[in-house]
Amino acid sequence: MSTIPRILLTGFDPFGGESINPSWEAVRALHGKRIGGHRIVALQLPTEFAGSLRKLKAAVRELAPTILLGVGQAGGRAQLSIERVAINLQDARIPDNAGAQPIDEPVIAGAPAAYFSTLPIKAMLAALHAQGLPAEISNSAGTYVCNHIAYAMLHLAAMKRSVRAGFIHIPYLPAQAAARRGAASMALDDVVHGLEVALRTAVATPVDRKLGGGALD
Ligand code: PCA
């Protein structure tokens, strides 16, 4: 195996009655690409609480990545949504793809209530805007499988200081939004470009910039 530092970039399989998940479509387009001296490894995770965690842990053990970036579909959101925080909670509104529906259970028992992203979220936001891509900081990754994986990635990063981690939610693809009146969407090429810009910025920015990106609600 090469000694180039690795970025583990994860997407999810379709869930909730969809036949496609834009997160996997986007991350797989970046598999094998080199960014700032790092190699991207794309990994599909099942939209399952237990299964996703098992697969993530095995990949981290095998690849020893220095950056973990999780990507997931957030149907209804209009922009690339850079998550600031993940919480130690599972509260599933719908069953996962294995039929599990945990209510008010921790992701990792005994671990902290929340972790902040350790990727430079403000620098990433500025870089996306500079490329003309719609992006925002989000202060909640929800309480479903995406938050679960975001929390697990940040827990791993907290255990190992050489690892940085974060999560980005993305809108529906146009074809998904076409079936829903008024739903926002983003073209796959823009999402792929945005993820590449975000990762390039993450690699190049060890300490985040102090830029406004807060919310009043
Ligand atoms: N989105 C879901 C789980 C898988 C995905 O792509 C979420 O936001 O939790």
C-alpha cells in the first residue's frame, strides 16, 4: 500500500424509499483522486446505525486516514451544509435500512454529549463561496444515521490527534427533486466540485479562520 496520506470520504446507500443517494454518487466520483498530496478513498456506508459504524471502524483500521469526511443526503436543504457539531444521540424518525429505530440512545455510551468538527469549517465555507457554490454552516446534523457517523468520526478524531474529521450534508439531486414540488436540489457536478474544494481547503488549512457563519435561529 502506498504511503501517501489518505482521506477517507464516505457516502451512504439510498434510504427512505429513494433509489439513489447523492452522497454516494458524489463521493465515488472522487475515489482515487489526489488532493494536496493526499489520496482520496471513497467508501459507501449502509444507512444503518450499527452497520455503518462497523464498516467505518474497519476502514479506519485498514487505511489509517488522516482526514475523515462524511457526506450524506439532507433532502430539503438548499445548499452544501457544512456541519459544525455532532451529538451523542440516536433518535430515528424512520427505521434504518436494517429495520432498527433507536430512540434516545447514545451513539457511544459514556462518551461526551457532543463534538465540534475538527475541519476548518469557516475556511471551507469561504472557499466554496469563492467558487460560486451555495454553502452554509449547519449547527445540527440531525439525530439519524448521518449524525451517528459524524459523531463516530469525531470521536475517533478525539482519540487520535493526528486525525481530523467533519461532515457535509448535501441537497437532493435534480432528478429526486423533480418528484417533489418546490424541493431544492443541486447538480451532481456542483456537489463533486464543492467536495473537492472543501477537501483541498481542509488539507491546506490546519487552523480554521475566524469568519462569521453563525445563525440567529
Ligand atoms: N442521510 C441520512 C442518513 C443517510 C443519508 O444520506 C441522514 O441525514 O441522517
